[in-house]
Amino acid sequence: MNARHEILGGKVQIYRRSNSPYWQCSASVGSQQHRTSTKQEGLAQAKDFAEDWYLELKGMVKYGGGFPTGRTFKEAAKKFMAEYEVITHGERSPRYVEMHKVRIKAHLMPFFGNKRINEVTPGLVQDYRVHRMTSRIDPNTGEPKRPAKNTLHQEIVTLRQILKTANRHGWIDHVPNLSAPYQSSSKVSHRGWFSPNEYKQLYTATRNRIQNPKRRGWIPRYELLHDFVLFMANTGLRPDEAFNLEFRDVTIITDESADERILEIEVRGKRGVGYCMSMPGAVIPFERLRNRSKPAPSDKLFPHYPRDLFNKILEEEGLRIDRDGRRRTAYSLRHTYICLRLMEGADIYQIAKNCRTSVEMIEKYYASHLANTLDTASINIRKPKTNVTRENITDN
């Protein structure tokens, strides 16, 4: 330290470190030592700042308002990620953990940054929501580009986890209410899928690309996409689960109950490790994938996902948007698997188990699509009318 001064009878110390142009100040208040930067290079201005700072701390203690803990949002976020990655190892997929890091770095840190963790109030979180909905402008329309509802929801989930970490370590005394105001119960949005006719139209189009390629050198890409469509619609995997699959995770077995070959798949995704039994229609696409590449056990089934080609074919076939205006994606193939199984009368509990989800989720987002899953014989049952003769009872 180059210099050191005291004010207010020695209650506040002002000093400057050799590697900083700014004066620092320190004081003992409420049996705790506090330090901060004055952000001032001049001594007189630094003394004015330090005096106001000290009196503010004293006032907070006197009137029960507490005082800043000194812990920043950045520190809490770093602590959360260090703990979360270790404790959830093997229970959460690496990609799920990585997405927490992405949200913190891309969105939460730039906004909350160096704010103290106890300054993250419901009001500040609402300011964050407004910021996210208005900060990006579409250059074509000049209108704000609002993030998807689920995107913003996941960011708030990450924020809540950070605040819970701070609470566990005593940096804040409670986790503030982060629920969104002005929000009524949201409408259930049914998941987009391909009806049986649309699904047939899709896989016929991908097969035709192989037989009549628009680009001769792209035949391997056409073959990969065709097998991807068939594999996904016959397994119900999430896209990220499919992209994590290695050849050693898949085994061809014989389903003795139906005397058919199916795939037994060890799935690694956002729910950790689970298992899936495919439909017979997944076996041939898997065999083609294996025979074409002669893979090592640790090689990926789908090392590359031709997203642009998939979207292009959807556009050409008029399948990109469903009747409710929702864009179809690779995830729609999972939704198709679930809906087709329900249409065939499969047990909803077994579907949920095989897809690593809940019965409630399937009933809420999928079963409502399907009029023919309703058992009219049970719905329209009529209790037979009986003639009842009632006797008048009189006192004897």
C-alpha cells in the first residue's frame, strides 16, 4: 500500500493499493469488517465517499435493515456450478449441466453481474424479464425479438438454483419469490406431431431423395436422414438422446411375446441413464447405419444431423408447419411415436416408462390429440332402466 489515512476518529481507514489508481476504504460495523472501493482517484473525493458509505452502514445496522454481505451474484453462480457439476454427476447429462453454464454466461451474468446476491429481488428479476423481452431487435421488422417462453423459464430455473446455493451457504436469509406476475394459468399447447398419413409422406420423401438425389455427392446425407426419421419415429427418443447414442448402447434382441426383432437401447439424456425398447421398424435402419460405417463400439449412431436438409424436405412437402401454426422439428418424431402408440391402444403407463416421462405429461400434451383413443363403449354405456314398484308404508 502506498498511503493510508483515517477519518471520523479512526473509524474509517482509506488506503490505496500499489496496483490500483482508486482509493479503498474499510471499517468495522456491526462486529464485521467491511471493505469497498471508492472508485475515486482523488483523496478528498475518496474521503467524502468513505464518510457517506460508513454512515449508510451504521444506519442499516441501527434500523434493522442489515448490510451488504459482500457476496456477489458472480460468486454465487460460480459456487453453484462447482457444486452442481459434482453432485449431479451421472444423474444429469453433461449437456444439461452445460446448458446451465451457457445461460449464466450468455444472459444472467451480463445482467446481474457484480450485483450483491441480496440485491436480487423479485423486482430486479422482473426487470430482467423485461430486459430479455425488449433488448434484441429484429433488423427486418424493428420489433423486439422475444425469447421463447420455455427459454426464459429455463433461465429463471438456473437463477433460482443460484439463489438456493447462496441461501444454503448463509449468503442470503431466504430465496425470493421468482414467479412471474400478471400471469394467469397458461393454455395447454399440444405437441406437434405427424399424423399416420403425414409420417408416411415424410419417410417416402426422404427415401425418394436417396433414389433420385438432387446432388449425387449427398447420397450419404440422404441415407442418414432417412434412417434418422425411421429410427426416431420407432423409438420415441429425444433428439439429444439420439445424438448421444453409441453403437455399444444398442442391442438387437427378439421380443418373445411377439416373435419380432426389436432394439434394446441404453439411453443417456437429461434424465440420466434409462432404457428403451423400440418398435420392430427401428431394426432395419439401425442395421443399415451399422453396415454402412463399420463402426467401433464407441462411435455415434448419428455423428452429424442434417438439420437443414430435414427442414428443406419438410418445406417441400408442406409439413413444416402444422394446422395450429407450430413448427415441426426433429422433436416432432418423438411426439409422433407417442401418438401412434396411443392410437394402437398401447398402455399409457408403459409408453411413459419407455419414453422416460410421466403419465401426466402424456395425458396433458399428447392424448388430447387422439379422438380414437376414447373408448366409446365405456363412454356411452347406459344403465338399464328398471321398473320399481314402491309400496306405500302407512302406520298400522
